[in-house]
Amino acid sequence: MNATPQARIAGSTANGKINLYLGAGALRDDGYHELATVFQAVGIEERIRATTAADWGVDVVGERATATVPLDHTNLALMAGRLLHRETGRGGPTRFVIDKNVPVAAGMGGGSADAAAALVAYAGLWDLPLDRTDLLTFAARLGADVPFAVQGGTAIGVGRGDELAPVLTRQTFHWVLAFSDLELSTPDVYRRMDELRAERGAPALDPPRVPGELLQALAHGRPEDLAAQLHNDLAEAAIDLAPRLADVLAAGREAGTLAGIVSGSGPTLAFLVADARQAMEVAILLSATPGVAGVARTTSPHPGARPAVG
Ligand code: C5P
């Protein structure tokens, strides 16, 4: 006998991100670093289908599904559904199927996008009357990058990265992403950054701050200006843990990209290019580069978590 004869379905989508700027201050007492970052959502989407079910559950399918995504109570989509259930008292056991297109443990906020999409899907499935502000509050309890995955677009993030201020941009930027066959753990990369700073006796700039020149470059929309402002305090630590990234960055420079950066805590590299045509050329060159497990051409910015259409 089927315990849920009239199972209902709700779908949602949330995008991966890159950090155009990531300034990390000192380690705080709560285990997080004080950040000044600029997030931008890219056009690579996690899709979630939520169905009413007899028990809570999650499955991961799709192009970039890996066995390293947990399927137990630590899965971020499941945590998102359970959080909404506990806090609103509405809804009930839900099964989530994640169609994974953002690579796992790659510095692109794939897990955070899953959490954001699951909040939207659960709210839709059980008709919860939540607005964006409610979703952002729940999102912050699931992880530092989850509020941005809900909000999307371009935003400055301070605090843990979860206190957001939207940034207006007028231009679509073109990127080539180079994926790695390695996974890097975000806490490991932050730890290595602290070790490297301690070794050279160079304490963090505290508090970090987003340079005005970067915001001007975003306002004017010229990719050459943005290229000069891209920066990531985690890059050195990520390259230290995965030295081949330096060769791939060099290959991107030789291929004529405007700039290359480590995305978040890596190991994905994001190369800013002038236009869609250059993206095509660079993608071909990088896909033949040792240490590159796959490439994707994409654009930014893109919207935040939203119900699926159709
Ligand atoms: O919040 P989330 O679970 O995504 O963060 C993963 C880890 O990344 C944290 O436990 C912490 O080690 C590190 N982190 C940090 N400072 C931040 C964000 C993340 O040290 N602002």
C-alpha cells in the first residue's frame, strides 16, 4: 500500500556562484573568518524536485553527481527541509532529488545552492507563506553562503559572508570555468590560509573591505576593468593544497583570458573573457590542459533560488 497516494511535487532551481573578490580577516571565536566578499551567481544550476513522502530522503543524480555528497541527515537539502518543518510546524516528510550540475567541493557553492533550492521547493510543496526575508533568515542558519544562493545576482557579503547588500551591475560577463578532479574542503583551505599567514608573520587585514574600484568596474560593466580587480585571499592556500592549479592559471593567461581566479576555496578556476566567442576558444584550449577535468562556458550574473517553471 502506498502511504502517500496523492504525492505532490514542487521543483526549484538555484545557481552556483563565484567570488569576484574575497578578503578574509582573522579567525573569529565562532570558527568563521570575517569576510568582505563580492558574490556573483553564474549560469550553472542545481535543480531540485521535492515530493511528499512517507519518510525524509534525498537522492543526487545528474552530470556532476558524486559519491562524496552525503545522503544522510548532513545533506544540506535535507537539513533545509527539516529546518523549515521544525520551525514552521508545517509540511512533513519530503523526498528531494538533486540534479547536480555544480561540481562538488569545488568552491562554487553547490551545496549552498542545494540548500537554497530545497528551501524554495519545500516552501512550495507545503504552501508555506514565506517571503524572501524569511527564506534569507533560514538560509543563514544552514551555512555562510546559503543566503547568497537564495538572493542571487551580485552582492557584497560581510560578516561570515551571509550579511548581504545587493550590487547593481549592468553587464553580462563571460567566463570559462576549469574544473579539477580534486575536491578541496573549505575548512581545510581556510586553515591553510591561516597557517601561511602565521608562517610569514603577516596578520590578516582586519576588517577586510571591498575596494571601491571593483564596485566601479561592476557599475561601468567593462570586463577589462573588472579583470584588474578580481582577487581572492584563499587562492594561495588553495594552490598550496593543489599545486597543479598554478599551471592551469598559467595556461589561462597564455590563452589570452582577461584574468583567472580561484573560485571561492577552489579548486575550480574562473577565467574572465571578453565575449562568448573568446569563451569558446579558451574552453577548447583549457579542456586539453593537464589538470583540467572539465570546462564550462557560462555567464554572470544570474538570479537567486526560484520555483522551477513548467
Ligand atoms: O558555513 P559553511 O558550512 O558553508 O562554512 C564551511 C566552513 O568554511 C566553516 O566551517 C569554516 O571553517 C569556513 N568558513 C570560514 N569563514 C567564513 C565562511 C566559511 O572560516 N566566513
